Amino acid sequence: MKPDCADIEVTRLSKRFEQTITGEKVLAIRQLDFKVRAGEMVAIVGQTGCGKSTFLNLLIGLDRPTSGRIEIGGREPYEEFDYFRGVLATVFQQDRLLPWRSAMDNVRLPLELLRMDRGEQTRRAARWLDRLGLKGFEGAYPHELSGGMRQRVALARAFVVEPKLLLADEAFGHLDEVTAAALRKTFIDLARDQRSTAILVTHQLEEAIELGGRILVFGRPGHILSDIDLVSCSPSRLLSLRAEIQQMLQSNSSLSQ
Amino acid sequence: MPTSEAVGAVEARMPLRFPREAVLVLLGLAALWETASFFVQPFVVPGLERIWHSLISLRWDYVLVTLARVLAALLISFVLGVGVAVAMYQWPACERYLRPIVRLLMAVPVVCWILFSVLWFKWVEFRIAFVLIVVCAPVFTVDFLDGMKGVQQELREMLRSFRPTRTQFFSKLLLPGALPVLLTSWKINLSLAIRVVTIAELVGAVSGIGYGLVIAQELFSVADVFAWTMVLVMILFVLEALLTRVEMRMLRWRT
């Protein structure tokens, strides 16, 4: 059974990697500490190499923390991996669609893993494809679709399980400006509609601000430089926010070099 | 509404066209052969009419016997080869121990396997099956293992994020991901098996195309040898064409 809420608690989380060639240990995340309330929308911004994607992998449960703890609804996603089946869904940078599956079959994939009734799978997948403007393309293979359409299928694949926690890893960064803006809006609207907790990892400040919830600014190695609540931000601060975050990242970058 | 790319993909899936060039080349070769038969002794280059007579008087039940041997051995090789590949993929220690054995099996020449089979086993059918399986199964193993390992890391992460069971990970990702490689190894093994079975049947078999060739050689009948060769080549062409159709159907998602 799915948990009722997906609040996230990160406590003194660190992740260290061993480099394959040199064998040198590299710290990717350092003593990360923060909480996310259920239903909250959080953007994580930071420069390349600040541990954003590493953090996301820890949150998905694909990787084990070196120290500290990460909990979703009170449970650890790596240790209790199977518990989170159907609870969280991720939209990746590239669409990562299975090329041998049609749009419909790609969207049905997570439902197949949940062993849902086949008729119900088809109905739900068709509904989500329709919501994402892909009616009529159910039978199309990924190579027959444009980049934007493929990412829409990937969004449908994530939303079809009606997840409690939605993760997006630079999900719109590779698309052109217009398509990215449209998809971003769709993502935000649908996440709000589903009342899912949403974590959006991005290096684009506009994208983070557009999410309209909270921004966590990551420094190198992965730690929080600033935690900004956009809801309580005054209009004047909102205007200067972009410059403020940029300056923050630049000074962190010069310190870490 | 289909996109223009979709239309292009549909066109790419059109049925095979008539192989005009291939037919012309074959007709040209036949004409050359027939011309040569006028100048050379008939027991060296028999005329087409003589070959035709050999062809219609062949023991066609031998063709069925050989085909049955090939298909049965290929199916067993497939099951064994894929099973070993899955075990090697699942347990790295298993791969470390089995890989040298698989490589060793692949390095031994076919003729040595035939000699071993004659020396080790009494039952003719078992000898032939042994040779075919020991030659074909490692090809399936190596190809399928490489195919599974070749599945993109990004796709693995994507599927893992949805938390599949081991069986689901295999059936939804690894198997379809390795399918193109697997179909190619079927093609390779098919032509390998047709050639190997004939040699295996030359030693001790009392039925099959290989046996038919032994009889033809004992009778010094080049026409019969030629007719059997044509049958073998035709079998290979037909089976390959069938596999190509299966491949086109199963891999229709490719551009």
C-alpha cells in the first residue's frame, strides 16, 4: 500500500565516490541537512558537479549514502527499495524511452511492473497520453516522435503511477526554449493537480523560479548554500533573486577551486 | 495522426522486393555451367538436364531428416546458450569460471568435435546432436551475454527507478534489448549448423543430406553432388529469408 504522504528528511547526508582510475576518494555530498514537506515543490539548483544528480540517485534509492540518512515518509529508499514501487517516479534528462515499445507501451511499463490489470493499464495510459496532448500517437515508436513529444511520453510514464513523489532531473534542459517552457508548465500543473511532492533538479535559475515553491541552492561539494522560500519572497527580492543566486554560486565556485 | 517520420518508417517495413540482380547472376552462372558442360567430360561438369534428373530423383526424406536435426539442435543450443548467458550475467563469479570454457569450446575446430563424437559416442543421432550443440550453443551464449551487457546504462537506471523484480528487469529490458543481437546469432548459427550437420552426417549416419553426399561420392556422380549442394544452399536461403521476415517483424521499432 502506498504511504499517505511523501515528506522527505535528509539528515547529515554524505556521499563519497572512489574514482575508477586513480582510486582517489571524492566527496560528492557533504553533511546535507534539510526537510521537504509533503506536497511541496522544491527546485534544486547548482553548478555542474555540485552533487545534484548524486543526491537524486540517493533519493531514488539507486545508491547507498556513505553516511547520514535520507527518509521518505519515514522510510529509507535504498534499504526499503521495494516499498517505494509505485510511490516515486522520475523524469530524466533524456526521455529514456524503451525504443522497442510504442508510446502506449512505454507509458504502460510502470503499471506492468505493478502487475495492474491489463485493461486498466491501457485505460490509464491512454488517459495520460491524452492529457499530455498525445492522442493519436499511442502506437508511434519513439524514433517516430519529436524530442518534445518523447519527453511528453516520459512525463506520462512518470505520472501514470500517480506517484506521491515526483523527481525531475534536468528534465527540460535539452529541449528548445518554447518546448521546454510548455513542458515545464505542464509538469508543474500536473504535479499540483496530483498533490505530489515534486523535486526538480536543474541548472537553470528561470526554471527553478518558475516552479514557484522553494529553491535549494547547492554548493560544491553537495551542501546547501541557501534555502529560499519563494512564497514568502517580496516582489522586490524576487526581481533580484536571479542575480543573488548567481553571485552565491560564483563565490562558491571560486572557493571550491 | 502519423508524422512524416512515421510514414518513412512504414515504407522501410515494406515487403522484400524481387531480387532481380541475384536471379540474373544465377541465370548467368547456369548458362556458363551449361556451356562448360559441352566442352568438359560429363563426369566432371554434368549438363543442367542431368543435374535436374538427379535433383528430382533425390531422397527428399533425407532433406527432412537433416532439417529436423538442425532445428532440434539449434533449439537445444538456444535454450542452453541463453541459460548459460543468463547465469553468467547474474553471477560474475560464474562468468569468470565459464568464460574460459566457452572460449575453449569455440576455439576447437569442428572436425575435431566430429572426431571426438565418433570416438566417444556410439549412437549416431547423439553424435550429430553433440557436434551441433557444442558448436552453436557457445555462439548464443557469447552473443546474448554481450547483448545484455550492451543495454544502455540510462535505460537500466530508468527501469530500476520503477523498482522491477529481477524477472521483470530481465523480461522488460534485458531480453528485448538483446533481441537484435540474438536474432543475428540465430542467422550465424543457422548457416553454421547447415554446414556442420552435413560434415557430421558424412561420418556414420545412414540418413540425411550428408549421407546422400557420401553415396553420390561413392558412385562418382558429380550431378548428384551438385544437386545435393543446390538443395543445401536453397535450404539455407529459405531459412535465412524466414528469419529475416521474423527479424523485420520483431525489430519493426528500428528506423
